[in-house]
Amino acid sequence: MTTSEHTTGSEQPIEERVNNRSAAPSSKAFIDFMAANWAPADTELPARSTVADFTAQRRAAISAMFPGERLVLPAGPLKVRSNDTDYRFRPHSAFAHQTGLGLDHEPDAVLVFEPVEEGTGDSGSNHEATLYLRPLAGRDTEQFYKDPRYGEFWVGARPTLEAMSAEYGIATADLSELEVAITKNAGNQALGGIRIRLVRDVDLNVDALVDTSRYNTAVDLEESDKLDAVLTEALSEARLVKDSIEVENLRRSVANTIDGFAEVIKALPAARDHHRGERIIETAFFTKARSEGNDLGYDTIAACGNNATVLHWIRNNGTVEDGKLMLVDAGVEDDTLYTADITRTFPVNGKFTEVQAKAYSIVLEASEAAFKAAVPGARFKDIHAATMQVLASRLEEWGLLPVTAEVSLSEEGGHHRRWMPHGTSHHLGLDVHDCAQAKRELYMDGVLEPGMVFTIEPGLYFKEEDLGIPAELRGIGIRIEDDVLVTENGNENLSAALPRTVEGIEDWMAQLSS
């Protein structure tokens, strides 16, 4: 058979062939029967959510930065995992921050800030915000039972437009109206058109819609890309300082994460008996993440022995053996989508060896120095500098550095970074690495303010392959990571309930094991 003969054997479009395995009846009798005898839908509107007042303030702050411009923030579409199965939906973090929507609400939704006369918009802002959603399909429609992506019979009920508006305090509209809402009067500002700014690379259909509008109205596409980036930057920087409900969300996530670490310790006997013990550890934590939160905030690192020296070890297919250290880096993502990010390193058999304890104590000392530096008025980069000062000094004392600590800490040195190549801190919130699009002067060079939340996570990683260190150190990886809230007078370790010292970890493990 030739190639052409093979490919023309069927006229059925490729995208429809996924339905070949089965299909609902299409007779009128069946359609009428499916539409009949359903209980009436609940029409009672939900109470206004607590987050609604906070998100109104967040939108007003963004509105003040872009008067006279239309802002477009997509939630994002469903993403295919395999063939016709999707990943669980999670909206883009900028969309979640500006709307308060968490969980798996509304794939394809788009938040649009429509410019109005300055000061006449929502909450006295410069815009009226509308949330464009796919409306709930009635049980008298074929979508109800035929559509495996959006039909209620397949994926469960969705809130109505009215219910969503009542709960989250945002005007809503049918998603079918989105194209007109985005493109009407759009164009070159110099010619009287409205400029559009878009959070790009979230929903390719929305990107195409905006790009087509710009092309058709002779808008400079290269300049528009730069302006889009400024919006993305602003939305990221808006999360640098958390409001009180965000801190509350993070506290809940941290508490559930701490409980998850307790489950990890309880799972150690089973992990030691399994040929992929790291997976047993990973699964123990995942159970807590799914039962008490929305999901994992990121893929769990469950690394024993030399695997703990691999910074992003997520294969988790190694053994868990007595005499070795276990490093677990994990976080529960709350239903509000805020995530914790905590790491603890502990001995599999419950007792540190002398050399393990010595290395661990250096990392702990570096962590404590970082906490002392993390105060209002200091700069974010000062936290890392304090950590490096301790690590370099102690590594010199241990005889591991080929130069003095002073030389290693200089721009011409950096030798100590062989054993800790990553940064000490990153902002934390809706994303595990939150505020990632913020300007350097507001992030790394930024001044610490009350309400900022970030990690402190020094480590030492002595690889088995590292011939520049004594054999007794090889295969030891240690990280201690906590979640930190800057307060008016200093800082608060949100994860302080999880033991950090050698003695504290040993006692904690003994209590859980008994």
C-alpha cells in the first residue's frame, strides 16, 4: 500500500476520531428523555466571599497604574495530559490574585479591565472589571451529557454567572461576548483607539485575538509586546507584600505541610522495606496535600543519601537506607492556591552521625544568621550575604576551602558555592517562586517590608563524586528551609513548629515512631 492510499482511507477528521470508541445516542427520543425530570437547579445566590473586598483593592491598585487602557488577564485553558485527558485545572496566578478564584474554577475565563473616566470605576478606580465565563449549560442541552470537558454530567456543576458575581464581587458576562469586549474600539491611541495590554502566553486563543486586533488596526506589535511585559511585571510586583488574607492562606498551607512531614516520618519503616522507598515518602506527603489542600504546591523532592545532593531531585525512585540522611522538600497548596515550601533533612534511623550532625549544624547556623538579617529596612540580598558569610567561614575552618573565607566571599572567589550553588531565599505565595517577574530593584535589591513572605533555605551538598572533600562527607546533602513573614519588628518563622535542631529532630522522630 502506498502512503497516499493509506492516508485517504477515511474522510473522518482526526479530531473527531477520539469519539469512535463510544457515543451517546442521537435520537430525538433520547434527547427529549435526557432533558426531562431533573430537579430544579439551586437558584439561591452564595454569600459574598471574604476575599472579595481584598481583590477589589488589588484591582484598584492595578487600575491606577494603567488609566485609559484595556487590561486582559486570562485564566488559561485546560491542558492535555494524554490524548483526551486533561490535567486538573489551575488558573494563572495573576488571574487568581486579581479575582480570588482558586480550586478548579473556570478554565478559559478571562478578566477584562475596561477603562472608564478616571475615578468613576469600581471602588473609585479607573476601570470596570468584568469576568468573562462559560455559562452553566442547562440540563435541557446536549452539552450537559455530551461534552466531556465542560458538560455537568462529566465534570460536575459550575456556578452560574450570577452566583459567581455575588460571591466574588465582580461583574460577569458570557464568554461568547469576549471577542467584542476585547476588540471594540481597540487601536492606536494616537488615532483615538484604546490600547490593549495582555498577560501573554497564558491562553493562546486570547493571544491570537489580541494580536489580530493589533494587526488590523496598525498597532506597533513590537512596542505592544513591551507594554504587555510591563503589565505582567506590575501584576507580579503587586504580590510582593501580602495582605492579611493572603497571610492567613499561607498559615493554613504551612500548618498542613507540617502535618504532612509528620506523615513522612511515620512512613519511614515502610519506605525502608520498599525498593523505591523515596516514592513511599513522596506518597505519604501527597496524601496530606490532597486530603487537606488543593494539591502539591510543586513536585515533592524526596531524596535519600546522594540523591539529596541533586537540587531538584523529583524522580524519587531511590532506596531509603539506615545510616543515610533523607531530604524532603515539599509544600501543600491550599484551596486558595497559596503554597508552603518547607525542607527538612533527617537521619533515616533517627540518629545523626557525628559528621552528619557537624554538617547539619553549619547549615543551621547559616539559617539563623539569615533570620537575623531578615528585618524591615534590610535588603533582600542581605539575607543571602549573611548565609554565605557563615558557610564560607565554617568551610574554611573545616579545611575544605582552597582559599580563605575572605577570598571565597569576594567577586574573584566563590569557592564555597561549590557546595551551595543556589540562592538562600525566594518570595512565596500563589507561586512557590512568587513574584518572579518583578524588577530586580524590587526583588533582589528590594527593601524588606512587613507583609513580605519568603523562604530561608541554606544548604550544603557533598556529592559522592566530589573528590575534593574527605570520603566521610561524600553523599551527604542537607537543606533547612522555612517560610518567613516580615513583621513590623522583625520576622516570624511560619514553619517554626517543625523542629530544626539536631536534638529537636531526633526527639521529634522518636515521638512519632513510638
